[in-house]
Amino acid sequence: MRDVAIIGIGQTKVGEHWDKSLKELATESILAAIKDARTERVDSLYVGNMLSGELTGQEHLGALVSDFVGLRGVEAVKIEAACGSGAAALRMGYVTVAGELADIVVVAGVEKMTDKPGDAVTASLAMAADGDFEAQNGLSFVALNALLMRRYMHEYGVKHEEFAPFAINAHRNAVNNPYAMFPFAVTAEDFKKSKMIADPVNLLDSSPVCDGSAAVVLCPLDMARHRYASEHPVKLRACAIATDSIALHDRRDLLGLEGAALSAHKAYSQAGLGPQDIDLFEVHDAFTIMSVLSLEVCGFAERGRGTRLGLDGDIAIGGRIPITTMGGLKARGHPVGATGVYQIVEVVEQLRGQAGKNQVSDARLGMAQNIGGSGATVITTILEAMD
Amino acid sequence: MGLLKPNRDVGIIGYGAYVPRYRLPATEVSRIWEGGEGALPIKEKAVPGLDEDVATMSIEAARNAMARARIDPTLIRAVWVGSESHPYAVKPTSTIVAEAIGAVPHTQAADWQFACKAGTEAMQAAIGFVGSGMADYAMAVGMDTAQGRPGDALEYTAGAGGAAYIIGPANEALAVFEGSLSYVTDTPDFWRRQYEHYPEHGSRFTGEPAYFKHVMSAASELMEALGARPSDYAYAVFHQPNAKFPVKAGRDLGFSRDQIKAGLLVNEIGNTYAGAAIIGLTAILDEAKPGDRILAVSFGSGAGSDAFSLRVTEHITHRHEGVPTTRQYIARRVEIDYATYARHRKKLLME
């Protein structure tokens, strides 16, 4: 086993790319990452994606993308874990480098969701839920999160407006991210008037349907220092996957998000540190309730008190635990299979000191958590700035 | 580039609108499909009666246009109806209208289709037909009774209505064409196969890459070619599929709310498809004064826009007696419920 570093990052703007295909988007981010890494050689490619078959009629993305990008012949596969596909692909890439089976590995996440009408996308996203018991009964993804939010509000006596700071914070940060889909601010008033989608989840609680791709280049930390002239290698301190039951009704502790708790616990163990050491957290804010639950089970707030972090300003760039520092899923966007890699790219930007106006000062340790489904696959990654 | 000007100046000799009397409030559509919740894109839309179709409606609009034009119908050398709801797939609506107004037999008659710009397509052709000297008068009609798929967002707005225009020599016209321009690309934002009853559309794709790209390009390129600015116009009217798009297009081009007010009818009659931009133009002509300049821009899915710049003449003051105005058609309303609408629109399968 050896230490692994990230030496290159690339991303496309998140948006409605009606003029670009899945493989064009993937190529854009991958070539940018390879250029950033200043490497000529790539040994393998892992492509994270959830819905290419359903929404673009194309599977077999490993081979498709490796050829189109100019890497014909390398080991390449598509990795799928619903909205956790991006970070799941990262875990696979990490394992092959750490396990000394490959040296230079590209991990890319890509998703195209805007070429089909809304109903088709909603139906496809529901495939991240339990097909037999949840999707069959008409539970859309928004509905599942609405169930979680409603239960949370009931158990802890929390009002809906208390979730607003998570949307407001994400949007505020997106203003300074040129890759963000929604680079504009929203207010508490906007949140209150926002259209209801599945009570109590409204439009501003929810991340958007969109297209995008992000990529990173991994290599052994030693190689990063000596051979690839990488001025800013970022070390992978931990990368851990945990699973939970897919169906909400099978969870042992509904609001305990056990998959996230377990994944975070494994990651903290791997890294030998705890939540108090983390300088920033790219949380999986697919819905505001998910941000709150993640923050609690990862140890940043007590159960039932997660919304206080928003209300007290702790989640802001200058706060105690900055989250969604480049806009998060809400405002940078959530091209589902690509999101996990966007999160990593953004943590790397922070740790390199390249986050511009959104820079978290003295960022040394960054955490990202990518969640598949309503918490059934969770991948927690901890990255460290190297000098 | 692309500016269209005929060899001799031509203009509108007569114009006429038609809107059926029935109105389906958006609240009814919402009541049935969304439990009364959800945002309403317009107030209400016009619904044709049991015995109405694009042929009957075009005839009434054409008769109104003839009443304003006061010309011998046998001098009309083309009667062209543009629609996406022609009564027949094969058998022109245009011949029915031509016969009804007495323009037969020495006339061109063919049906046009280009989604919501079928009517302005016919107008562009009529400008060329008369402008070349081949004919002194040509009639162009844009009229629709487009069907909205039950439960679809477009069911709120798919309305019925339209307008007829007689194009003739500029010296007889109540409004002269200063120039026109067409902007067309292959953009599949909205379509209907022959064997399908209802159209399909690309949701958000119908916005920026379709409506806005073509409307904005046609409008700005025409104004640039003519050396005109928004402030030179008394009125502007755009294709109006809902209340938001034409307002945004007008604002982004630099027109004020006042300039687009007279032609904006969608809130009260719905999207009249091939009739939409041009029925808005009739409402403008009903109140315009000599010297007023008007910019009219249609949009048809598939996709394209026709833009026209017009200058109103002295003749307009003599062309109104005895002919119903567009506002009068709009005010003539009978509210119906969703069940009556379903019956009128033959949505109930009887076998």
C-alpha cells in the first residue's frame, strides 16, 4: 500500500448542454485534468455515471470515453452507485494506485440529464430507490427526501424556514464559481415563496437537473513530488465506502443516516483524525435535509441541532465548518454521476489555495461526502494539502 | 444580410381577426390536473365551438379583411392559409376560403405549415407575390385550433383564433412593409408526427435555443438592416405562447411594456399558434395612428422567425367602419368548464 495524491483537476461548467454529448463533456474535463497534471501517460480510467443508458441510450462508458479521449487500450470501466457514482469511481481509482496496480489513473464523473423531458428524468432518478417497494408505489426522489424532512421537523420541532440558510449559503458561494449553474444569490424571502415540489420540500430545497463532467488525475504521492512537477499535490488521507438499506422503510434509524455515519467513521479511522480537524466539508446537499443529516452524523452537530449550523452562520466560508464552498449540489449543480468528482475537484481547489473569493483560510484538511440514493451508498473522502 | 424587400413597395390593404367565443379559464385546467394548485401561465384561452374549425374561422377573418379592403375579390390571385390544425391532411383549407370570399377561379390556393409561423410564412410569400408584380392582391391567413395534450403544461395555453391579411400595392395600403427578414434553423423543439393526435415538445429546450434564439435574431437583424432602434417603434408584437416569453423578448430587445401592451393578447385568448403574432398585430392596427411604426415577429417551432417592419399610413383612418375589432372579439366571451371543453375539442372517444 502506498500514499496516493491528486495531481490534476478538470471540470466543465454545469448547465443545460444541449449542444454537447456525454462523451464530449467527459473529454472536456478529462483533457483539462490531464493538462493540469502535466502527465503524458495514463494507465487507467474510471468513469462514474448513473443514467447514461436511460437518458442517452448509451452504456459501456469506460470503452466509449477512453477511446474518444485518446486513451484507447487502457483499462477503463463505468462505475455506478446512483448519485454516489463519482466518488465510487474515485475509490476504485484510489485502490488501484494505493495497491500498486497502476500509477497514473484518471477518474471522471459525467452525466447528461437535460435531453429528456422532466417526467422521464424523474422516473429514471427513482431507480436509485428501491424498485419493488419505493419506485413501484410512486415515490419519486423528492418524495423520499420529503419523508425524511417531514419526520425530522416533527421529531425535533424544527420549522421549514430553518433550512433556508443551506440554500442561501450555497448560492452565495456559487456567485464566485465560474463553473456553477446558478451563480446568483437567493434570499430567505425567495425560500419562503419558493414553489412546493413535494411537501415540505420546495424548489430551493432541491438541487437541479443538469449536465456536467469533472475529472481528477491520481498518482502515487512519491511520484507526484518527484516526477510530475506537481506544485500542489493533494494527498488522499482517506476514502471509504459504506452501504445501508436502499429502502427508507428498512432503515434501522431513519434520521441516523447510518450509511453516512459508517462511511465517515471509516474515513476518520483511515485518516487518524476526527471532525474537529476538518477545515471544510463538501456535503451532499442534493436536498437541504440531506446536508443537515450529514452534518449531524459526521459529528459536526448533535442530532436534531444541525439546522443551528446554518442559523448561526457556521457553514459560511469564514465559519466554523464551511460547506458547499463553490455552490454545492444546490447552486453549482448536481449532474448526478459526476457530482462526487466535482466535490473532490472543489476540495482540491481549496487545499491548493486556488478557490479565489471563496477561499477558506488555512485550508489543510478537506472532506467530501457523496451519497447514492437516499443514503444507501456513501463515500467519504478526506484530502490533505501537501507542501 | 437576409433583408427582404420586393421590387415594388407593398402593404396591408385589409386585415381581419377572429376569436371563437368560448373561454376555458386556466383555473379549470388546474382544477382537473393539479388539484387547483400550481402557477397559472395565463388567465383563460379561447375554445372553438362544435361547428368551428380552421376553415370556418379563416372565412370569418377573411371576410373582415375584405370589408376593410373593399376590393373586388376576383382580383385576389392567392389565398394562402397557414395553420398546424388544418381540417384535412390532404385537401386545402385555402380553396374553401377562396371560394367563400369569391376569389375563385383565378387564384393560387395552397396550405402552409411551419408550426406557429405558418401564417407569417404565407405573408412573406404574399409580399413577394405582389411585390414582384405577379399579382395586385394576395391573402395570407394564420389560424389555428391547436390541440393541447390533456394534463400537459401546454393544455393551459393551446388556444384558437387568428387573422387574415390582404397584401396589395403600397399606395393603397393602410400599413406599408418597410422590409422583412426570416431566420430559420433546423431546431426540433416541438413537433407532431402525422399519425399522432397531440404534439410533443422538448420542455426547457423550447426556450433559449428555440423561441429566444430565433425571435431575438430575426428582430435585431431586421432592425439593424433598416437602421432602426426600438425607440423608433410605437408598437412591437412577438409570438405569444405564454405571458412570459414575449415580455422577456421585448425587454431584452429594448422595448418598453407600453410598446408591447396593445399586441399582447395571450393572457385572454391563449396561444393561437399560427395566429398568435398576427392577431396581436390586428389589435395594434385597430388603434394605430398614421406614421406609427410597428415591429411584428413570429416564431414557429422547428424552428424559425419572420420579422416585419411596418409604417402605418393615412388610409388606416378609413378602414374601420362596421368591422368588429379584435378587442370586440375578445370581449365576446362565454365561459365553459373542462367537461364542455373536452366535448368541444372531441377529446372523448365515442367508440
